[in-house]
Amino acid sequence: MADLMDKIVSLAKRRGFVYPGSEIYGGLANSWDYGPLGVELKNNIKQEWWKRFVHGRDDIVGLDAALLMNPKVWEASGHLKNFQDPLVECKNCHERFRADDIDLKKSCPNCETIGTFTAPSQFNLMLKTFLGPAEDKANIVYFRPETAQAMFVNFKNVIQTTRAKLPFGIAQTGKAFRNEITPGNFIFRTREFEQMEIEYFVPPPKKDAEWQKHFDYWLQEMKSWLKHLGVSEKHLHYVDIPDGERAHYSKRTVDIEYDYPFGQKELYGLAYRGDFDLKNHATASGEDLTYADPDTGEKFLPHVIEPTWGVDRTVLVALLEAYDDTQKDRIVLRLKPWLAPYKVAVFPLLANKPELIKKARDIYKLLTTSYSLTPIAWDDRGNIGKRYYSQDEIGTPYCVTVDFDTLEDNTVTVRDRDTMKQERIVATDLPSYLKEKLTA
């Protein structure tokens, strides 16, 4: 399994999915840049998620908030006090680790000495900077460690501008930052990452079954998304986090965990936050954040169900699930068509025949006018077999080849990535033919 991770990291760099950050300067610890194919894959995930959970519903609206917020936000939310991990240091090599990630009775993972760990101490994960010219305490601000708080802080604005009625949600995608002690495993845990998150507001429950109903609904929605993503159920685990191990704001948390090559770890999370956030922000800010029921006139602070999806971990799991090297000399990324960075590739059979190049370019332009098929790859390098295999390796579902028969009868060869079968299609029928195949 560890070998699979090495293959994914190699493929990601070789084919332009993910590069090491600042590589020409020796890199920056656990910093990664998304290349031409990686940014397409990542955008496909975010756009499909937004289409599914915002555009596809009438009870969720979107938000795009600033990365930097008033420090009082993080004081009220409890992050400055509670957002901490246990830290230990090896007194021999001075490497630092999360205390809950290693066995303190065994040797140091870095220098292999035994009995040299310090007692665990709490390390705050907030990443700080300064706003303004003076680097003093009065100008300290924090990069957000989650997207959630902006949705709570803007709750009153959203209610006033949308007239939303409970239950309803606010959705946001965006960057978050955590000064992790031991980031690693490629893009699994990084200090800069991206989230897709919903705060779903419900009336204060009179009994547990009322909030549990919404919690169970969102757990099913997350399972449905994973199926849509192409993740095998046999690789997933649903773990109820016990008392004492949950985040400070959570009354119930289920971690959706995945069998990564490096072990069973968290992929997504679902939490019942109660009214913790709105209550604390109302108290700290002095603002009235209550919701007035339009039917009864009753005013109250809603409770919150919070489903959270990690974008980078979604990219990683999509690659792990799709990678197939079981055929000799052929690697295939069997990505769902909606995930694939390129939907279609267009080839001239030979790169030294102007008439084939011209015809292939015309077909390329024809396909790029159909939004459902973009982006389209163009490739005229090397022999046709190598071009097919190159597109297989990056997950392109269909390849269109223009040959000499095309010049005679206006038909082209369409090759299927998964079956490798080829079919002759009239060029003018390509947009409708491919659209039907890609959306099947």
C-alpha cells in the first residue's frame, strides 16, 4: 500500500497534478502547488460540490469571506484558548511531534533514541501575522483555521438580505490555515488547505431526535457525495468521536475515515455544534443574532449541523481510487468523467501532414464551443499509441483521432479510455455523441 502512495506522488508531479512548492529553492516544508491538471481536477470538485449543494437546492446560500478576521472572532469562538494539539520534543534531535501521533514509550521516529521525549505541552495551531506597519501585539491577526466562523459572524447579514427561513444553510469554499506540528503524507495534511463547508441552521431542538434527524440526513448526503466521487464503500469508516476527544464546540461528531496507504485517517467530518457559536458571538459582540420565526414571532438562537469536506483530501482520494496499473505498460486514471481534467483529447494521426492538422484543428474548435466538453486536450507528439497511453494516465475519458479516412468521409475514430474500444463517428455528430457519453 505504501508503494501506491509513492506512485501517486510520482504521477502527480510527472503529469502536472501537484508540484512541490518553491521547488527551485529547495521547497518549503509540506507546501504543494497544483499544476495545470491538478487545478482542473480541484476546480471540478469544487464546482460540482457547489452545483450539488448550493445551486441544486433552495435552502442553502453561498458566502465568500475574508481570510483575515477581527481577532475578537477567534477569542469568542474559543480558538485562541482551545485550538491546540499536544506537542512533545525529542531532547536528543530536537524534532517535534504531535504526542497523539506517536508512541512515547518507543524510540524517536527521527533519531531512534529511546526515553528522550519531553512531557506533552499544548501548542496553539493558529497561524498569526501582523496587520499594519508595526509588528506589535496590538496589530496581531490570524489566518482563519476554518471557514465556519465567517458564516456565523455573517448570520445576521444573510438573514436580513435573503429572508431565509429555517432550516437553511450557508455554504463556503476557501482556504484555511493551521500551524500543524507534523504535516505530511503528501497533500493529506498541510498547513495551507482548502475546505468546502456548510453551516446548516435548525430550530432549537426540544428533544435529541429533532437535531439527530438533521444530523442523519447530512451523513447520508455525505455518503451520497462519496459515491458520486467514485469512492468504494469498503475503503470508508464512520467513526463516532467519544466524549473528551471531540472539538470544544461539538456535541456529536462523526469522522468519515478512509483507508489511505498510510493507514485509516480522517477524510470528512460532520458535527453538531448546538448554539455554541452564535451564542458566543452574540455575547462577545453585543449584537442580537437571534432568529425571529416569521410564523410565530418567537425569537431564538438556531442550532447548527456542520458537514465539512476537505478539498485537498478529496483530490488525494480521487487519485487513489482511480489509479490502475494492473495492465502491463499501461497506467490508467479511471476518474469519473465529471472529475477528469480533460474530457476529450483530439489527435491528428500524423503531425507532418498539414491537411490532417487543419482538419483536426477544425474539430478541436468544434468541440471547444460545447461547454459540457471543455477543456479539450490537443496532442500531436509522438506515435498515436503513446498519445493514447498518455491520455489514459491523466484520466481523459475519450480520444478523437483524425486520419486520412476523415478527409474522405468526415468520420473520426473515438477511443474509450476504460474499454480501449474504438468507434467511427461522423465529425459533426461528435458534440452530441460525446456529451451523451460523458453524462451517462
